[in-house]
Amino acid sequence: VTVTIGTEQVTPNASGNFSWTAPAGNYAVLANAQGFLGAQASVTLTAGNTTTLPSISLSAGDIDNNGVVDQFDAMTLGMSYNSSTPAAADLNCDGTINVLDLELLAGNYRKVGPVAWQ
């Protein structure tokens, strides 16, 4: 997962948490991960205060990274069935593209991102 805040990138820890120090102001925050729809939030930082965003789970299935889980993602998954590449199609990260990945994609079919990070 990568998190982009304004023009800077922050790498979350293994639990997905991140921190960032910046001057007061308005910022766009975008979380992205390969094979998933992104999530986006707008935050206002004020001097001397800490702002915390809620936890979010990214929606699996955007294999081609075009912002929508669609037939092209399903086709890529189908053409890669029982293999390990492309890595973006292994949505559950178990090393094999299979029905478990297809179930994740199907559950998010036609979702469009980035989704609101609320």
C-alpha cells in the first residue's frame, strides 16, 4: 500500500498505519495498492493538533488500475488462472490466481474508485 498526501508518498507499516507531519492546511490523501481500488480523503490540518483518519479496507479487483472493477479485470484474471502472474491478479496474495481471487473480484464488480475514505 502507498499513501499519497499532497505530492508526498508515505509507506504505511505492516498494520497499515502511517503518520505524517506537515504544516497546517488542506490536503488530499490517497491510498493505493496493486489490484485494488484506491481510497481518497480530504483533510484539514491545524497547527498543534493531530488528525486521525478512520481505518479503511480497499476493494479488490482493479487489476489493470483503471479505477473500475470491470470485464477487463475479470478477463485478465481468467487468462491468468492457475498461475502466479500478473501479481495484481492474485488478489488474496496466496501465490496462485484462482477461484478465491475471482470471488474477491466478483464481490466488487462494477465498483468505481477512488472510493471515499470516511
